[in-house]
Amino acid sequence: ILFILCLIGVVEVTVDDSHEGTNLIAYPTKNFKQFVCHSPGSGGEGAESSEDSDNVESIKKGRSKRRDELSKKNRNRVHLKHTDFEADHRCDNYYDKHTDKSSRTVGHNTWSLGVHKREIAKMRKNKKHKFYKFILLENVASKFVYPCVLDLKMGTRVHGDDVSEEKRERHMAKCAATTSSTLGVRLCGMQVYQVDTGRYHCRNKYYGRGLTVDGVKKCFYEFLHNGERLRVELISAIINRLLEMKMMLEKKHSYRFYSSSLLVIYKGEETTSEPQMASVGARCRKDCEPNLDVRMIDFAHSTHKGFRGDHTVHSGPDTSYLYGLSNLIRLLMEIQEEQE
């Protein structure tokens, strides 16, 4: 079962302003390599199933074809126009139903749109560098219609071994003042599609910092509520996925996932003919769109024994992360029991 995002490769990005608008143009780097993700337990770590082998061969053939194309057209380019930022959510806008403050930014999460705008402004401002390197990751939300997303900062400790003393104290104070210390879980972001209004209900990290334990539980309830009903059929599936992740992490000795997050995504659109999933852990067929996904993200401060010469070596599994997982599972179980 895959718990992390697939790394596609590294690209160089430049900003191109034209009369049509702003374009982001991405070029594969000279040593561009498309990575293939394998599912742990599918025959051993790094092992390939016959299906995976076919995929690898297909990628190799596609890469060879791309090289031929690149030799003719210099370098492959990917244009990301303003229209490409339009999320295929088919909703009117995003809003906070508690304050009823609406944003007329059609089809966008205002928080993520602000991040995009700031990054583009930064790239425009620096005249010395025309190209910027970015890692290209799998877009796990792309397979969902009206994706509902929950971003959780995991663990009671979020600072890495390599941070300065000043930053360490700042992070420790932030954890002590939030549910990171009490639950090992802190809300960083959330968007939930509301079928009654056709809009998204959003929360950001600043809202998450002010939550109590009861407030976090209430947020989990909000995340599973579509404006008309609680999606109770998803709770067991999410819990099963988290339990599988917990079992996997308990075996990862010396691994530490400081400052990493957990991403929970499910399909906001409901169809009457949609079959209920018996097991989220089971692999879906290629033509079957899964109802939900759970991934670990953000590993900038993660480490393990032998990782790039890190001097600090930890023993045992990451109890800080596991503490957060256990509390997350417990709160979801409480919500489930309250509905029975």
C-alpha cells in the first residue's frame, strides 16, 4: 500500500508573461528521470509485479520517444497558463460558513491561490535567475471530483535535528501552545465540498493553531460533513487505512518524520450507483476510481539511520508520529460510535 507521494522528477521552471497572460514553462532537467513508485508488500521492497514491469517498460519506451522529440525541439516544455490553475471543482467559490465571508475567486482555494501568486511574484522579482528548480510530485487530488482535503501536522515534535537553537525553541513553543503537544495532531488546512451550496468550506493553519482537543474533533466532523449529511461510510475506510499505516510505521526503526504532515482526501461528489468500498487497502482496478486516499507528505526534516550522513541516530520507531496517529484513530472512532 502506497503511503507517500510519487516523485515524478525535477524540472526547471520559468515565468513567461505575454499578451495572453502569465505562463509557467517547465523544462525537464538534463538528467530528468521519471521515478516509478512500488507498493510495499507487492513482492518485497523494490520488487515489481508483472503489471509494474509493464508500466516500467512503457515508461522506458515513452522516455526514449521523448528524447527523440527533444533532439528535434531542443527541450520539452510544459505550459501552465492561468487557465490551468482553474481547479476542476465546478463550484462557485470558497467560503467560511461560520463567518460567511465569501471569495469570488471562481474555482480556487484562496489560500493555495495566494501561495501561487506570491511564488510567481518572487520569481519575477529576481532578475538574476531565469530558471528555478522544482520537484514535480504526483497530484493525488486530480483523480477526485470535488476533492475534500484534510492536512494534518503530525507528531508532538516538529523541529528537525539540524535546526538552529532559535528555531528549535520557536517550534517547541508552538507545539506547547497547540494540540501538537496534547494530541500529536494539528490542523494545517482543510477544504470540504458542500453539496447544499455547491461551494467549499475551508480552514487554514492559523485557525488550526487555536483549536482545543474538542475543536479538533469538531473539525474532523466538519471534514466528513457535506452540508447535508455526515459521510459515515468513509470513517471505517479512513480508520482502516490509518491502522495499516500505523502497523507499517511501527516496523520502521530509526525513522523520524519531524514536521511531516498527513493528507486525507476523499471524493466530494456522491452518486447513487457508487459501490461502497469493502477495503481501502485493496488495490483498485485501473478503471475504478477510489473513494479516498491517505498519504504522508513533507519530508524535509525526516531522517533515518544512514541517511546522507546525519549524525543523530534515533532508536526504535517514531513514537511521536505514532502517538498522533493513535489519537487521530481514537477521535474518528468516537465520531463513528456517536452515530450508531
